[in-house]
Amino acid sequence: GRRQWKGVLGVNIGKNFDTPNASAADDYVLGLRGAWEWADYVTVNLSSPNTKGLRDLQQDDACRALLRTLQREQKALAQRHGRHVPVFIKISPDLEPAHLRSLARIFVEEKLEGVIATNTTLSRRHTEGLRHSGEAGGLSGAPLTERATALISDLARELDGALPIIGAGGIMDGHDAVEKLRAGAVLVQLYSGLIYRGPALVRECVEACAAAVREEKL
């Protein structure tokens, strides 16, 4: 049965590490089916740098095809279960401007319900020379803050209010959360900040965002 918790639960789905991209849609459909009963929204992760080749699914044709497949399944699941669950796509902070522009156009044309910006980065800016800076994988936390916020700003300009943006990436204090709203996000997500700041970060961000919304009409 449905969960009893009253909060908002987003479920992130992605393809298996060893699933070829040609079969990726099958994994995402299975993930969507499994999450449907429990999720308030589902995040389609196309941007984790830790899964080989996953970001290739952000290419225009691949992204459009996957989105259409998932929307067909979304419609079927909504009819079967009697409830609609929105689907968002989570994008990389490392997208080039032209690529971001084309993806934004696809998201609007295909009537995507929202975008989560951003995932972790392959960039090592701000960490050069540090002990573990050469390790493989996505980098999160404070080194990502500026890059993620800049991409949110660019994405918001391209979408022009057509879709909501959930801002993520390097939110380490209340100020960072507010900057995501100023850039164009309507909600924010935390991850790395919780490791370094603990649950108190949530209250700090809520209070800072509430004040900014009240005072700046964000």
C-alpha cells in the first residue's frame, strides 16, 4: 500500500552500470514502474559521471527518444494506478551552452514536467593540487556551487518560465540555497552539505529561502 509519511518523496532512477545505452530505456521503464507507488515525483538521471556512457543519453535524439518512451509508460501507469507522478530529468553541470539550449528546447517541446540542475561535475576547478583531486568520478559540494548556479541561470533563461527547475549542487549554507532561487530555481535539494553541516542545514536553508521569497518576491 501507499506509504504513510506525509512529506514529498522524489525517487531517482538510472540505468544499471553494465546496461548498454541501446537498452537503457528498459532499465528506466522498470525503475519508473517500481517507484510509481511510492514516489511523489521521479527523477530520470541522465547525468551521473560515475556510470560509463550515461551522459551520452543527454544527446538530443537519445534524450528525446527516452523521454517519449517514459511518457508513454507514465501515462499507462497513471491510468493503472489512478494517480499521476511527475517526471523530471536531472542534467549535468558540464553541458556546453549550445547543448543546454537544444536540451531546453526538447524539454519544452516534449512537455517535460521539470528539470533538476545539476548533478556532480567532472571539472576539478577549485581543487587543483589537492591530495585527492585526481580521483575519478563526479565532484560535489562547495567546488560545484558556482558552476551549478551558473548553469541554472542559463537554463532558466532558455526555459523562460516554461518548466520548473529544482536547484542542486554545492548548497552548503542558506546563502547558497538563496542563490539557486535567484538564478531561477523554484525548489532546492541538498546532499553534500548534509554531510558537513548536518540536519541543521535544512532549517538554515528553509529560513534563508523564506526570507528571500518574502523580501525579494522570488
